[in-house]
Amino acid sequence: MSNRIDNLLAQWLETKDQLQWVLATIISTEGSSYRKAGAMMMINGAGQYFGLLSGGCLESDIMRQARRCWDDGLNRIVKYDMREEEDLAWQLGIGCGGMVEILLQPVCASNRYLHLEALYQQLQNNLAAGYQQNINTTTANNQLIIDPTALTQLTLGKQGEGEHCCFNQIIKPAPRLAVFGGGVDARPVVAIAAELGWRVILCDSRMAYAREGYFKGAELVCRQAFKELESAPWLTTLDAALVLTHNIKLDGEALNVLQNSPVNYVGLLGPLHRTERVMQSASLSPHMLNFKLANPVGLRLGGELPESIALSMLAEVHAFLEQADAMSISQVLV
């Protein structure tokens, strides 16, 4: 299961009144840490937790601290500092070498469930939301910010001092990816994207393709002709698309459909000389496109298996969506 907040909230909603729950949020870090400020985890009284705030080394102690929140119904702030030898982090054997500060908040009817129900609904509607958490050891009083103007004015991170200190972040919905082409090579694409927590729409009208049993990670499987998709509601919410029908005419039809959508990134499988034929089929030219076309799509990761190719394509999409440079973090490559 993905560690995205909407997936964590889905797990919480199933038993929100049957079990005690705590929301754990990283509110600050210094130095090296596995997750950064804003990362969240849901913990329940049955000893389960959903999401990760570390590589697994902190979670057992966070669980212990969460139980203290249920005892008094108040917030709790815990800090793990691998820079200090006397800190608990050393005893736990954490190797990141940095500091992590975590806010624990009980989630219950008396504090309006921290507005997590409304947050989940906002994300399900494919809308971003601002989330403000009060950083103190009193009763939680979080706020949800959905007004577009207020969102643009929200100052992120820790703000204020003392009892008026809070942590602000903007939580975005899961990326929505359309995959045009339901062949065998699309299976790992959908599977990996779903594991990332992305919402995937698979499109292919051919009878032998896009069989739902092979694409269980897809949110929706469309068996309509591509030309019939121009009025599909999900088309207006796309973040990225991959075109891999292995058919020049169908690839062209997919590009025409995407040309009338707000999508910013489209990856097209195949070499450049094939792309020229796809463009001709669609009566398009590169300068006419309303989106950035990645072709041939993917990063140079090596490997020839469909899974390797899928990873290559999705890695490029991921870098584009996160506005990252896709360069190696390490200083030495094999």
C-alpha cells in the first residue's frame, strides 16, 4: 500500500470510531533524515501503523509515545536527535545522523477528527488543501484551508511561537496518470504507478487488450475508442499521460485527445523517426502541441525487460511532476 496521506486516511476511515487513533507528523528536521517535514503516519490502538516516518527504526517508540496521547487526550511533541549521544535515537541505532521532531495528535470526535474527513474528501475530489496543525501540548485544534486565494498566501513550515506555534503545509492529491495502450508492457506501468499511490486510467478499445484482470491497480479501465474520450471528466484532471499502443494511428488519436486536455507531460514510446509518422497521422507538428512531449520516453536506466522500461518511463514522469533533475544523489556511479 502506498504511503500517500490519502491512502493512510482511507485505512483510518474504516475504523475511525472503533479504534483509538493518533496522527503523527514530522514538523521539523535538521541534517539527514529518511522523511522530511510534512510526512505523516496514522497509528491505532490495535498496534497498527500506516505510513512511515523513518526507515522503520523509530516506529516502535512512536507507537509507545502515541499511547500516552490516548491517556490524556493531548498533543505530544517528541524529538529524536542522532547528533546527541545521550539521545534515545542513539539507543535505537538510527543511522541517519540528523534530528527529527514529531507532533503526535489524538484523532477523535471531540477534536472533530482533526478535519481529516474533510481533507480526505478534498483529495478524493482531486483538489489540494492547506493543513494547519497547532504545535503545543494542549488539545488539538487543526484547521483545513481550501480557499484558493488563502492557499496561495499560506506560509509553509513552522510559524509563530509558544502556544500560537503551528505547522502549515499544502497537501496535494495523488497524481493522475492516463496510459493509452493496454498491452502486456502496460501491466508493469500500471502496477508500479499504483504502488506509488498514483491514480491510473487505462485506455484501449481493442478487444484483446486492457483486460481488467491484468490491471487491478487501475482506478478506471476505458474500453472506448480514443476519439470518444474527449468529454471524459477525468481528462480535465490529468497530470501526465503515457502513449504506448504500438499502433501509429492509435498513438495519433491519443495525442489528439490529449491536445484538448490541460495535461503538461506526455510520454510517447518509440524512436524519433516513428514519432514523425505518428504526428502525420494526427495532423500535428511539434510546435502545435499544448504539452511537453517526451520522446523517446524514459530515463537511461538500462535493462530490456518490460518492468525495466516501465520503471524508466515512470521515473521520468516522477521527476517531471516533482520538478526534479533526475540526477544521481551519489557522487560515484558504477
